[in-house]
Amino acid sequence: MKLDIATTALLAQFASADGPPMHEMSPDEARLVGEAMAGAYPDGPEMAETRDIEIPASDGGKIPARIHRPVDAPKGVLIYYHGGGWVLSNIDQYDCVGRQLAERTACTVLLVDYRKAPEFEYPTAPNDAWDALNWAATHGAELGGKDLPLMVGGDSAGGNLAAIVCQKAKAAGGPEIAMQLLIYPVTDCDMTRPTYADMDNQLLLNTPMMKWFWDYYAPNEDDRKNVDASPLRADDLSGLPPAVVITAEYDILREESEAYAAALRKAGVPVTHKQFDRQMHNFFAMPGLLPAQAKAIEYVGDQISQHIARFSEADAVIVGAGFAGMYQLKRLREMGLKVRVLEAGDGVGGTWYWNRYPGARCDIESLGYSFGFDPELEQEWGWTERYATQPEILTYAQHVADRYDLKKDITFETRVTRAIYDEDTERWTIYTDTGEAISTQFYIMATGCLSVPKEPDIEGSDSFEGPTYITGRWPHEGVDFTGKKVAVIGTGSSAIQSIPHIAEQASHLTVYQRTPAYSLPAGNRPLSNSEVSEMKERYRDFREEQKYNFAGIPHPKRELEPAAMVPPEERQRRLEEGWTQGLTGLTTKFADTLVDEEANEVVANYIREQIKARVDDPELAETLTPYSYPFGTKRPCLDTNYYETFNRDNVSLVDLRKTPMERITPKGIKTSEGEEAFDVIVFATGFDAMTGAILNVDIRGKGGLALADKWANGPHTYLGLAIEGFPNLFTITGPSSPSVLSNMMVSIEQHVDWVSDCIGWMRGKDLATIEPTEAAEDEWAEHNEAVAEQTLFPQANSWYIGANVPGKPRTFMAYIAGVDVYRIICDQIAASGYHGFETSKAKQAAVAA
């Protein structure tokens, strides 16, 4: 016998207590023991409402009951009958369990305190259970809604009653029951099954105790054989509600519970059977004492969510309809998979759907920021500017979706709330905020690295009486700042792009700066026909150059000499040239810009000189000039007239390093120097990068492990693609891949192709699951950290390491050795038969429908 440690310890405590076996006690003495045990249970979650009622019984008596209504609007009603052999226990002892069920299932829970033996012998308990069901069916308003689905459940003797009322409802033609939850239920009075003779099962419930229960509850042995005492003896179980049957490994009731599940299944009833290994009878009713109880509550919650939800199936579910999600959909659909894409917005585009702030523009040149998988697509599309605007990129995304007829497999305005892996079925269940649950083999997060805006962490941010806007959630209809006094908080990329546009409209703009940025001139301009034609002629070669370039940006090329080896005249020439060459113009001019402090300072000083030349006021220029971190260790910004905007009479700057912000007030912003009133506040406070969108979903892997817990000290992945303990979960451009340090379109295509090829390889070998090993994940983490430590990146408090989000673990979240190196590593791992991954063949189906 291999009970888990917590259960073993609990049984040891019971064994050390003095007193006779429970079956030698009177019912009143045994009830006192149960009450004493229940004193150790926690109070349980807070409810929106907890109310005790009395339900009229058909014999004129009263049935005590308790209503637990959850904080959120209930999605259903669960009528729960407690265990205790029809003799022991009550709703007070099950109060915590009821609260847990209500919170986790988002259902109103009705705890029924049916009258117990020996004071009330059989058939009082099943009659009370039936009366409670009928009361609930006619009192929906008191339980949270008259049209809510009704479910019944119970453990042990309570499971017996739940099974019985389902049979009664079938015979009577109602009430309609959506699901029956049977937790190690008593289903037969026959106590001759092998589990009754196995000493490993003689724990909290043993054979003498079970006989004790039957003798008090149904002293007439013929009564015990009736179907409303032994539901397994029913002649016809067809047409009953879907059942979830939970058993414990060491339980004398295990075999009769399994027999009932098998009989239901044989009769055509959908059955999900889950055995909790290393557990004993009654573990579900011991909150706070046994960790397995909490896992069982989670499991029950997942099962109820599935039964309440609209349920469907797919081979793969992709979250996000940006460029990654769309290309992943195209690839998998072409492979013959049934694919669903779930998207929170009402259209495609991802980052470019949400980020509509003034001046929003890509910082990768448009001719290189596009898909390369289809030569026809790149020939038919024409970009109009060197750096495409958000509207043009969104139009391109819409064109891609229409060209490949992708929208028919995309469900818009739908957020994923939970994703649960079931080890028995080897499938994920994806839950949405629209009430749908989707069972899928593959779960792919294509949610983007910069898709979750960071909420303002400023005291009083919700107290401002005027309108506030977050750049990452900009109103799609736009904002008119004409004549307004506006504050912009932040000087990152979105602020640098939007500030010049806001300044042109506002009567006055005040910019609150905590850390100045290194920003380079975008030099944006219309593209000439000859430039576009020339690129289209050489696109195929250019795509190969992208794949094996450090950042996926072939031009300008990376110089190989360290800065110290370059003569001063040539050094100056390179700096002047790089100043006009966009995002990587200055990081590529010397081989050691991002690894050597002196080399970096050469570049940083040149940028500082350029900033001061663009701002008329020397003191203001100095405030706008960055000194506290090396150039390139935060993603450089590209701007159009950002610094020149501060030469305007209607623009002012507040240096929060010298004048700290204290709070947002109803009228404006208060700093250490006083309060200033504003009409509008714009929060350009960045994103919860890399992990924010992934962790916005409650993802549970093997053993119920929450991804948020696994990543409590920082994201841990293998290649940024997969996560140990979370089979068949793939993250496109996930943490510890090049992602944000690259041309995202290049990295997206590489990841999608790798995932698609992996799934194709699995299907060819009839494999059910793939996941990284812990050793491979650890090795990748160590390599990722070692490479980052060789650079200057860790010196900056950037969103690359989560420094912009309070409480977020500080760890470098991108792979810095380059897109080219990374691609070679990924290709070699795939060619080796996916070294570092474990795979499994499909199990026998554990769920019958």
C-alpha cells in the first residue's frame, strides 16, 4: 500500500488516539467523533450569500439545507448530498466543501441535510434527496436563476443518493439533470467484492463499519436490494444524465463504484471515471488536511465546467489571431487538422489590431516586415512607406486572412480563461468566456509578446475624473485632443511615437518621464516604385538572408571589428551612417557594441550628442538624454520629430527622477512640487511583456500544476517553444526564444514551421504527446542565462527582464545569441528526433461518450 505522505500522517494521528473502533460506538458517539474531526477544517471561501433554509418533505417533515451562492453570477446549481453512511455527518461538517465547490464551479451549491438513521431509517434518506431535487427545480430564483442547469452530486452515501435521484427523475420524466457527480458512491448492498476483503482498503471505512451503516440504515436486508438503496441493481440505466465517477485507490467501495460506472457506460451513458491514486475513502470530505482534496475539487470544477459549457472538439486550438495565429492556422489546416483559433478582438491583426494610438508604426522596415512563406503573396502586396503605419499593417493582416480564407476557423470576441490538461485522456480542455469548452490534442499560444498592456501602478490612477487612455488599448474610433490639456506618463516607444501627434492637437502637453530613452530618427518616407520592384525581384534571396541574420534584419550588415580597432575617422563615418539606418543601424557598426561597455559608450555618446542637437533648451536636452543604462539594452526607439516636439511652446517635461510623482488626483497629477490639473491623462506605461498574455490564462498541466506556479521565479521553457509538465502546449515566440530581439515576422514563421513539422512528425509516428524533459529545460535555461550574462543587457531595468512590472520575477526573457544561431539549434533538435523531448503513444481511452 502506497498512500501519500499526508494521508499516512493523518492515519498515524488517528491510530495514536485512544478509543474504540467507530463501529463499536453508538451513532451519537460516532457523530461526536466526526464533529471533532471537522473542527480542523478551514472556513472555506467567502460567498456572495450563505443561507440556511428548510425544505418541506413529502411526509410532512422538514429537511435542513444550506445555500452557498458564489461571488460571480452562478452558471448552474449543484445539489450536494453529504456522505456519512446515512447515519453520520451534516451540512455544518460539509460547509467548507460546499463553499469550495461553489467557488470552483461557479455554481450555487445546495447542501442537503437529509434525515439520518437510526432516527429515520430507509427510505427517508432517498425520499428527502428526491424532495430536495424537486424543490430546487421549482425555486430557481432563490438559487440564482430559474434557467440554470441542475446537477446532483455526493460522496459515499451521498453519492448513493445522487445516483438514486437520477434514476427517479428518469422514471418521473423530470426534473432534468445536467450531470451526476458520484464520488466513491455506495451502489450495492453486496459486500462480497474483493475490495471488502483486502486489508489495504480497511482504512477510514472498513468492512465492519460498512455493515454498521447498513444495519442502522436498512435493518431489513430485503430493503437494501431495492434500486433506491442499491442503484447498481436497476434493470435499465439508459437515458441517465452524464456521470463523473471519482474513486480512491484504497477504498472498499472502489469496485462497486467502478461497476456502476461500467454499467452506465454499457447503457450508453457518457461517463468520465477518475481514480485518485494513493488516496483512501473520505479524502474528498477532508479539506485542509489532504492536498489531494484540493486537487479533487479542481478536477470536479473542470468537469462541471465542461458539462455546463457548449462542448466541442478540435485537433488543435490556437489562441490569438495575429500574424502567428493566422500562419499557424494555415499550416495546420493544410496538414488536415481540425483547427480552432480563438481571438479576443473582433478582427485579425493581434498587436496591430489593439495598438491604435496616434503615430503607431512598425520599427522594422515594411519590405522586410511581411510573410515570406508564399512568393505570390509578397508579389501581390505593395507597401507604401519605409515604416508601415498601424492601419497599413492591419490592412495587410486582413488581406492575409481573406486570401487564405482563414476567418472561417477563427472565433472572434472570445477570450480563453482556463486550459486544463487531462492525463487520462491526454488532451487539453480550453474554456472560454463565452461558455464554450473545447477538447483538443494540441494547444498553441500565439498571443504575442507585447499584447497585454501594463496597468498603471500609480496611486490614485482610478480616481481621475477626466478621460484616461492606455496606449495599448486605444479606442478604435480615435481620440480628439483639440484644445485639451493633456498629460502623457511614460517615454517608451508608444509614447515617443504618440507624443508629437498629441502635441499638435493639445492646448498643452506635459510629459512625465521616469527614464529617458535612446531614440533614433526613423527617416520615414514614401517608398518609390523602383525600391518596391527591386525588392520583389530579389525577395527569395532576401528571405534566406533574413533566416540566417542575427536579428532577421539583413541590412545593414553587421561589422566584425571591435570599436577599439576602428580608426577615429572610420568610427565617426560608421556612426553617422548608422544614425540614419533604423533599428539596428547603430548596434551593428561595431562587433562589441552590446558586450563591451567602452564600445557601447562610443555609440551612446554619439546618440547623446544628436539628442542635444535636436533640443533647443540645453537643460531640457540634458533631461531627455539617457545615461543610466547602455544603449541597445532596452529596445531602441525610432521617432519622427520626438525631440523637436519639446521645442514647442505648448509642451513641457517633468523629470520624475527629480520630481517624484506622488499620486493621481481627481483633477490631475500631484508630484513632490505640487498638483497640476489636466483634462486628459494618457498612460504610455508599456506592456507585461513576454509572459503577460500567457499567464492571463489559468493553464494547468500534469498533476494540476499551474503554469503561474511553475513560473513563479521566472519563465522556464525549452527553446521558448514548449514547457516541461505541459504536454502538447506550444508557445509561439515564447520566453527564452529570440522573439522581441528580432524581426518578429521572421521568428513567427520559424516557430510556426517548427511546431507544424513537429506535429506532423508526431502524427506520422502515431504519438499522442510531446513535452520537454526537465533536464533539457534546465540546460536551455542555463545556456540562455549564460549567453545573456556575456552581454550588457542585464544592466538595464528593461521589460526584457520584467523590471517594468512590480512583483514580476527578474529574469532575462529573450534568447540573445541571434535568430541565426537559434534556428540552427532548433533544426538540429528536430533532425535528431526531437532531442530533449519525451513522447508517448496514445493510451486506451479513459472517457466513454
